Amino acid sequence: MHEMSVAQNIFDIVRKNIPEESEEKVVKIHLKVGELSGVVPDSLSFCIDIIKDESNFKNVFIEIEQVPITAHCQLCGKTSQLEFGVFFCPNCQSTNIKLLTGRELDIVDIELND
């Protein structure tokens, strides 16, 4: 389960971006996880819970925003949401598309309690 290493990396990134004495003040971490990222949100959440319970982040709330796959068709110009595994324009069936979203694996916000 690679979600455990992803979860550990999330906390490593948070630690690098806040003062060391503020770890216990982190109340929320907002993540974006794209459908094509290769990360299963429920598994990631489970792994995060395991890690946070053994760290200074015990009380942090993790918000995981799932990002759908969207693409822009280079032929007809339509932007559409795609189903996983279906990589053609639902409007004109062209495979000449440019993926816009769905590959995200981002920390959007780190919220600290004052």
C-alpha cells in the first residue's frame, strides 16, 4: 500500500512548511487527490489516521477533496468531465484531448490554531 508513504510524505511536507513549535497547532490539512493520481482516498485517509495518532498531529482534521478527470477536446473545443478509463471526448468521440484535471496530489492549505 503506497498510500502509507504518501501519508508520511504529506506530514513531512507540513513539518517543513511550519515552525517546529507549531506542529501541535495544526488543526486542518486540505488535500486535493485526483482520480488519476494513483492514490485511493479512503486508503490515504486510513494511513493518515495511523500516522497522526503517533505524532504531534493527533488533533488534525484531514480534508480530502477528490478531483475528477476533466479534459479539453482539441477538435470540437468542448471541456468535459471524463469517466476513469474513457479518454475520448464525450461530445465528438475524438481522442485528441488535453487532460486538465485528475492528476493532482496537492496540499492546498495547512490551517493552524492561533
